Amino acid sequence: MLLISYDISDTKLRTKFAKFLKKYGERQQYSLFEIQNSERVLENIQTQIKYYFEKRFSQDDSIMIFQMSKQCKITRYGYAKNQESDLLII
């Protein structure tokens, strides 16, 4: 799983970036997306960031990509608890 967090000052660019990430995963917070990843997905995201978004960033903008392993423990509360991947309702 990937967690991608961003802080982009330009509203138009921030909106484009959020729409871009929405193609790959689910928004968990205003500027945090959770993405079920593969090496190919990660490579696609990093390529788009590097060649399309990065040149448009100001010095104050930032993106952080966290690659979470299966051993990482995530504790969720509130609405986020409904997003747990182990939840299966049939």
C-alpha cells in the first residue's frame, strides 16, 4: 500500500494533482490518498510527478510517498475505520 501526502499551494495545480491520484486510489484526508500498489503503479505515479507536476511546483510545495509493508500496523478511527481493507460484507 502507498500513502501519498501532498501540500500544494496553487489551487488549480492541487486540484489537478488530486484528480490524478484519484485514478489510482481513495482519498483518506484532504491531502492524503491511499493506493493499493504494485511496482508498476508506483513507477507510473513517480514518472507523472517527475515529468509533469514537479516542474510546476513552487519552493513551498511538497509530496511525500510512503511505501507501507504488510507488517505495518494501521489503526483507524471514525470514518477511516470504514476504509479498512480487511472489511468484507457479503
